[in-house]
Amino acid sequence: MTDVLLLNADYTPLRVVDWQKAVGLVLDKKVQVVAAYAGQIIRSTQLNLPWPAVVVQRRYTRSRGAAPYSRINVIARDGATCQYCGARPRTRNGRSHWEELTVDHVVPRAQSVAGEVVLPWSGLRVPVTSWENTVTACGKCNRLKGARTPEQAGLTLRALPRRPDEHQLMRLAFTRSANLPAEWRSWIPDDLAAAAAMAS
């Protein structure tokens, strides 16, 4: 369904959340709705609420400077692009088709010891499932690579995987959006709005 833009208490964009999370925050009085989607209402036996488009936190959250690890965030960091062949699966309307992308362990689980791997490019020991050892891959490249390293499979990484900060992920969230909701535009800095416009 429809995503919601979450603003910090100083009205700067913090992240994009799903509508269920936003409604929970509204009901818990942790956020206030500052813009709603026109003509959309959330109805239940106990609730009749305009559909939130933009909400602002009542308390300021200091940036942790680190983005949480998740499949969606890995794909966002990599621009919804296979890090081996460069494929960017698209739906008929031109939006990124995230369901066709996978998250690949660069050094595979099969080569881990006690849940950790050594990165061949840096010599660092990291958890097998971590920002530094996972990349976005199309299904074809993931199957081709299998339980091997890219070098063993004859593949080349387009970029070394790194841990992004929250601002980078926010920028990517807007960049991957083919149509930025009109209700968000007043709350998004020009550089993020421009990134979204370039992606559409």
C-alpha cells in the first residue's frame, strides 16, 4: 500500500515507513500527521483516520549515522542493480522490479567459519551476513555464482560493498521512486527531489 514520509521533530526527512507503522505511531501519539493523502481514509470499527502521507515525530531523534541491515536496504544501497552484470529489472511502468532481485553473499556461507568470512579485498573478518559481504544480484547471476566467490565463478563486482549511512539510504529511497507523492514534495530538500525527478 501507500508509504509514509517520516520527518524528525525539526521537519527534516528521517525515513520512509509503511502505512501500518505510521498509523501505529499516530495512535501511540509519537507522531503528528502534517499531510494526508487526498480522498483516502483508513476505516475500521474503531477508527476513521485520514490516510497519513507525511508525519512528524514529537521528539527529536539524533541520527545514529548507521542504517539498519535488511534485504530492502541492501537493494536500495546498490540502486536496485545487479552488482555483477548491471541488470536493473523493471516493471511495465518502468519502476524497479525488486522481487526479481536477490541478496548474494559475496564470500558464500559455505566458506564461512563460525559465522564469519574474510573479505579478500581487505582481509577484514566480518559476519557472513553483513553490509560488507552482501550485494544485490539478479537471479541469473546468483545461480551462476552459486556457493563460490565471484573470482571462483568468473564474475566481477561492480563496486565493493560498504555500510551506508542513513542519509545515503534516504537519497536512494527517493531516487528509486518513479513517482514521488505530491504530498511529500514540500518536505523534501531540493537535492533529494532532484534525484527522484532524474529517476522518473
